[in-house]
Amino acid sequence: MDKLFPKYIILLIVLLVAKHSISQSSITFDAGQVFSTYKFIDAQGLQEKNFTDNITGCFSLGYQFTTQTGLFIRSNIGMRKAGASNEYDGIPVSWNLQYADADVGVGYILNKWRLKPYVYAAPYFGYLLKANQTIGSNTYDILKNKSVKTSDYGVFLSPGLKITLSNYISCYVEYKYILGLNNTETSPDQKSYNRGFSFNLGVAVSIIRYNYVTVK
């Protein structure tokens, strides 16, 4: 993760030196459907590929700062459900987890038309709030018995389309790829990484527009 920060610092500097541009701040809210799964590697080093996606949900509240050049910074806090399902010896097994997420990243939007395509990338940190494993008809609290780590981190990659409704209100649709980079297993012999994607619908409300001029 440390290697990512110099790149983000450079992008932030580029954003902050934009001269004589009209900048905009807005509050965002979105919710969507998550298709979550795992990248799981067992004690023999073999990757399990028979997981079935869990179809769950997510939502987030954010703040976005956008310049006329198209560069923007966005920060979000939200909730996300994760997990997957599988079958062993004819017995269904499922994992259901819930994370509180926070992310700060940068993006670029083609800010010329009413329909505005954009891309956004951000490192994220997730804190595990709930975690259950269901085997057949029995459910176990794997957070309580410490079978899974309480933290997760990774990267969100999000192309989207923003639709301007007025000078102050926009809506957007966004695809979010979830790339977990932290091994969430507490067992030293296994590795498990959160994977998935979501389709989100959101609204952005502008709170201020102003001329932004920097000093050399």
C-alpha cells in the first residue's frame, strides 16, 4: 500500500495547481447491489474456483471536489456486505460478512456535456462488523471465534456516468470493482481475499461553486 501513496500525492498536486478554473464541491450518496466472492488458496497452494457469488448490498456517503479540468478528489464512508457460497460433499456452505468502508481517491471526468463519463480509483480500508458462516442449517459467528481478520484493504476501481439534472443536482450510475489485497484468514495455512463488483446508483448535490486561483 505504501507504494501507492506517491502516485496519489502527484495527482493531488496536479489537481491543486489548476489555475483560473471553476471548482465545485458536492455531497454524494449512492447505493447498489454487490456481487461478492473470494480468491481462496488452500494449504496445498491450490486456488478454489467453485465459489458462487453472494448477491448483497452497499451504500456510501461522500464528498467530491471537482475542477473544470476534469480532475476530482472524492472521499467516501459506507457499508458493504461481502462473502461467498460453496458446496462441500453435498452440504451448502456460505459466508456472510459486513464491512464499514472508507476510501479517498482521485478520478477524471469529461465535464463538457450533460452526460459525463468518468473513472475513479481509490485505496480503501474496511473494518469488519459482522461475520457468519453457515454450514447446512448451522450458523457460526466467525468474527467472535476469530476465524477471520477484522480489517480489509484494497482498491476500488470505478468507471461511471454522471447525468446533470440542474446546476445543483446530478445523478450517476457507477460500476465498482472490488480488489481486496489483505489476506482475511487468521489461519497461517490458508489465504482468502475479498473480490467482487457492484452496480451503484447515486445522487450528487452541489454545495459550492467558486473560482479557484493558485499562486505560483
